[in-house]
Amino acid sequence: MRTSRPGRLAACTALALSAGMLLAGTASADEAPAAPKATVEAAKPSVGKPSGALPQRVHRSSAVAAATAAKPRLDLNKDGSTDLLYRGVDNQTYLETWTEKENPAYANSFGAYKDLITPGDLDGNGTPELLTVQPDGTLSLYADVTSSGSNYPTWSGGGWNAYNKIVGAADLTGDGKGDVLARTPGGDLYLYPGKGVSSGDPFAGRIKVGGGWQGYDQLVGANDMNGDGFGDVVARTPGGDLYFYAGTGDAAAPLKSRVRIGGGWTAYNQILSVDDGNGDGYADLAARSTGGTLYFYASDGKGNFQSPAKMGTGWEYTQAFSGSGANATPVKNGIIGRDTRGTLWHYYSEYNGQLSQRFRASDDGVFANSRHLAFAASISGGLYGDLLQWDDGHLYIGVNLSDAGGGWGGFNTLVGAGDLNNDGKNDLLARDGSGTLYLYRGYGNGYQFSSRIKIGGGWNAYDRIVGAGDLTGDGLTDIVARTGDGKLYLYPGTGVSTSPFASRVYVGPGWQQFKSIAAPGDLNGDGRADLIATNSRGEAFRYESNGYGGFKSRVKLGDGWNTYRDLF
């Protein structure tokens, strides 16, 4: 039975961790707190007002116009240019048509999608289709999408959680029909040829393209970059090398050998297709810098690009782009700090490597005597995390303090790392006093779990276990654990309930210097999970995932964090 535990969170400042609060720029923890709110309603995070414009639609003198123009795959306002759908941190989907008008919220019923895929006009009737990937692995087709939205899918199919990236690849087979590519966490790439329909299953049986594709952290269906009439693909390594794969028109071998475009693409946390943005017939790319600026890369018609041109700013608050190349793994998007008085404060990720200013998340002092708190990837399946409290043996979750039942008193640690068995529902890890770790599989309803599964013993060797999403770049949920002498280990996720982690990997020493280690999810907008660590001097540092199971050099976020007794 669901109950609400009274007295822990006052109504006037009910913890808005699933609804969000207004983002208003970066701030350190030593800034003055906001005044308590007098209402239970909290504003959702602001998506900001991103700006952007495609280049003037004239042929570039440095490139000969393509014989067969790369058609836009999502031209909802019928102006000949590809449009963009994106989800802001406010959990709303917006339509960008590159006009002077402010982007309106887009009327849709796409649900809590992981990814938006633009396959083009699959049935050839002049109106585009759209694909969504849901957390549970359902791929849904929305036929004849318009600028005012689409109501219900015309087809849905399950089992697509076998893939960590699904790509709208334009026409790879040469039959004039849009195709998709799908990659497994192990790196196998498959082609799903389009049938030319938008009702029923739109794709034929899969054809294996090859292995080794796990080496790329971004995979983009760029459309036709070289003017031969076939779709092309670009792929980026975590080290920043970008490669061009030309389409062949042959379903049995749809891609030619790769050609290196160049390095330095780690300057961007998202690479996305905009089809032909400048009107010369060749497909182009857009890329978002860590600071939130979009840049336009015009194709030179030979599988490479001209110098980048600035498109617009303010895109750091975008959580997901249609046509994006990164793995889509939304989980938690922030951290909680408990100060020395027992008051909770919430910070959101701004997807630019920074945290928002802090927001009061509880009344003063109400958590002063709470021994067991954690901040988990949403147990109800949303974008925002849920607070966990289990002082009296019962587990209470989220804004409404939903009662998940008794029997939790024997656990000294709960970790809400996300979806550990790849079923689209976020789970919990629980460690008891003997060091045994258990998996509790979530139902996705915010308060209910399946019977626990024993993972194994020996986990009392660690004084800190954290995680919120994918640290390695394979689309599966991972965790890290620290020993008492400061050694940090990575446990790569497998997506399998009975054995959710592969053998541990040594990350490095020296982590005993940190008083707190917290997992905010994706902090810099590249689709991988990151860490935040604070020391006794009050310094906070960002550790970004490098895509190889380790972390880039740390970056200082600010001072004053010793105002917090702990971080979650």
C-alpha cells in the first residue's frame, strides 16, 4: 500500500526533484540560499532561449552542386530545410525551424523517449515520418508528422534495447527508401532496410554490416555528403577523430571503408545531422560545443567539411536532439547537498560541465538526524532523480515520500544508478552490514520493486559506491566503488539481472582525498555519465568520463562546498 510519511518534507518546500526548479546560471555552494517558497508548486527548469540559423541557402563556390540533392528528412514547415526537434531540461519537446520566431513547445505524445530519429519520408507521400526509442526498447513510428505534432504511433516494435544507438541513415541501399542502422553495445552494426511504408513494420529483416563499431562514441546518419545519391555515415571516437563512411547502394555491404576526416572533434559534446543546410545539395552537420554554441559544418562534396560557421547560442540546456550521434541515456541530471544544519539543496546539470545555482529542496533542518539518505536515478522513469530515505526500516521515495515497504533497515547503502538490467526501468542496489550487495529491479512506478537478486559478497571493502548512468559509453549502466585507501574501481554494466556487472577495472589511486563523491549523471552533455568530488577544503571538481572507462583530467567547479555535510 502506498502511504505518505508525514513530517519529513514540509508542504511549502516539497522536494521538487521530479518536477525541477528554475535554472538561473552557475553558482558555488557558498552563495546565499534562496528564500523559502510559500507554495508547493516549483517552476520547471528553464530551457532558455536558444538561437540559431542555417546559412543563407546559396551554393558554396568551393563545392560543385550535387547531381542528386540530399533531401531534408524533417521539413515540417515545407521551406526546403531540415527542421530540428529537441528536448529541453524542462522535459518539453521543441521545434526549431531556423526562423526568427521563438521556438514553441511541440505538441506531441512521444512519452518519455530516449531518442528521436529522423528516417525521412518513408512512404513517399511528401510528409516525413519520425521514430522514437522508449526506455523499454520500444521503437515507435509516427507517420506524416506535421509542425503541430503527431498523435499516436502507427507502428511499434519491441526488442530494440538490444542496441545502444539507432540511426536514421537515409537511403543506403539505393532503392530510394529510408533505412536505419542499429549498433549493439558489443559493437555489431546492423542495417534495417526500409520497405517504403509507414504502416506496419517499416523495415525488412536486419543485415549485419560488421563489428568493431563500439570504438565510436557518436554515430551520425549524415545523409548524402558526396552527391552519389546514397546515404553516408560519420563516426567519432572518444579521442575526437571523425571518420567518413560513404554509402554504396548495396544492402549486403552498405558502407565503404572509412576515411579519416580529422581530429579535434572532442570540442563538441553533440554532433547531429541537418541534411543540406546551405542549398548546395550536399548533406551537412551541426555540432554543439560544451559551452552551448551550435556550429555549422558545410560539406565540401568529397566527404569532408569546410570551416565551421557559428549558428547560435544557448543550446546548453538541450537534453536531446533529433538526429544526434551520441548514445541517449538520460538518468538523473543533478545532485543533492545536505548542509550542516540538515537542510537539502538541489543542483541541476546544465549540460555544459557546470551546475545550476542551488535551490532549497527542504525546510531548514528537517534532515539533521536522518542517517540514511540517497539520491537515485528516477524510480518512476523520469528525467529527474528521486530522494531515498530509509531510517526506520521503510524506504520512502521521491516528492511524495511514497512508501516502498519495510525490510530496508539492514542496508547501510542504497545506490540508484539507473537501469541495470536494460528493461527501461530504473533499479536499486542495496548493501547490507555483511557486505552483500543485492539488486532490486524497479517496476517503473516510483515505489515498487521485484524480489531482490543477490549479486555477491565482499562489497564492504568499499566506503563509497556511486553511479548514475553510462560511464563507459556502451549505453549500459555502470558504477564506481572506492576502497578505504583511495583506490577507485569501475564496474562495467552488462544489462543482465543475474550478473549486472562485469569484472571490476582499476581506475586509479588517490581518491581518499575526497570527502564526498557524487554521481550527477551526464554533466557535460556528451551522453556519458560523470562524477563530482569534493575535498575537506571545500573544493569541488568535475571528473568527465573519457569514454574508455576512465576519466579526463579533473576540472575545478568552485569553492565553499564544505558547507555540506554530504553530497548525493
